[in-house]
Amino acid sequence: MSDKIEHICVMGLGYIGLPTASILATKGYKVTGVDVSPKVVDTINEGRIHIVEPDLDILVKSAVNSGNLTASLSPVPADVFIIAVPTPFKEGKKPDLSYVAAATRAIAPHVKKGDLVILESTNPPGTTEEIVAAELGAAGHNTTEDIFVAHCPERVLPGRILIELIENDRVVGGINEASTQKAVAFYESFVRGEVLSTTAKTAELVKLTENSYRDVNIAFANEISMIADAEGVNTWEVISLANRHPRVNTLNPGPGVGGHCIAVDPW
């Protein structure tokens, strides 16, 4: 078993998976990005992108031309597997974790002793252990001794993804201490922000806490706006004056929450 990481397989080439794969490729890793869409795979292999994000097109083209980034419909053997697939909610606002389970089952035949499997998707506490580790275990892998499993949620803002993937602090939690240490060392190889260690379940709840905090504060600002309008008071003046309090920082009201995370995760 070698601790050297050379090849990385990223499952899911969306708003997190593709930027992550591209950054890792420019850091010298050999990266295989996997997606279920043939159109997405073909587009990336042509050095183009299917999503909108500043400078991502330049990074992907460079990574593909260097030979360090290849897109595929199927996973391949690697030293690190990163799962960055959607986790939408289904009927009854229950999380749909089928994509996480499917991605884990897909990589299971390619995982070998000493490999690191990281879940970056946002998910309920316990998912890393109860789905990722459990699926790997069901495939015959020993996740307490041979395979390292961890969770590291992304914490980026669309429009600044390439910057924040590197500059932001990251929270990393393994299913055991060895997994945590292995994952922390990996992120420290390309993240300039501080890499903070904890448990997998704590890391999962941290991400939900962050997005719920944002959701609540956005909703609060909009509630103040509606009350001010009903009372014939200037919303902006109310917020501006309230924010002169040293411990108040009300956001500006707007159309509400949006994006890929905040509208979903608090549920």
C-alpha cells in the first residue's frame, strides 16, 4: 500500500465536480471525471464546458490539453475517489440519496486497499457512514482498516467557485481517525485555507448549519421588508439604522433564496 496520490476519480461533473477536477488536474494530478451524460463527457473532452462559471473554461481547456483531465462515462481505478453528485429532495421533502448510493456502487469494483473515498455532496448526518461506507462494505471492502472514507462539504459561492475552492477553509471528517488524517492531508495539498478536522457526521451537520443560517438570515431580511412596506416605512432606512447596532448585521432584502443549495438543504 502506497500513500502517494497520483490518480483521482471525480464522480459528477457539475458545479462542484468539474471545478474540483480541473483544479486538481492543474496541480499535477491525473484526474478522471465521471458523468452519466454522454454530452457532458464529450463536451469536456473537447476542452469545453457545459456550465457557466468565470474562468472555468480556461482552466478546463488547459487541464484537458495537458492530458491531466479526462472525462468518462465510467469510473476507473484511482487513489482518491471524490463523490460530488446531486442530493435533491423528493416527495415529502425527504432527501434523495440514490445518486450517492449509485456513485458509491459504481466505484466499488475499482477501489483498492489504501484508497481514499470522499463524499462532497451535501447530505443528512450519517450519510457518509450509512451509505458510502456501508455500500463499500457490502462490496467486500474493509472500511475500518483497508479503505479510508471521509466527508468534506464544499463551501463555495457561484461566480467565485475557482477562488473559494482553494482559498476557503475546509471542514473534513472521516469515519475514523485514520480516514480523517488521510483526507486532511489530501486537501492540504491544494487548499490554501485552513483544513479543519472533525468527524464525518459533524462535518455533515456543519454544512447544513451553514446553509440554514444563510436561509434564516435571508428570510429575516425579507420579513422586515414586508413589515416595513405594510407600515409605510422605508425598508432600507430601517435596516441601515438597525445595523448601526454593534451586534446586528441584517442582510438586504431580495427575491428570496436561490441557487443549488440554500433552497434545498435546510429541509
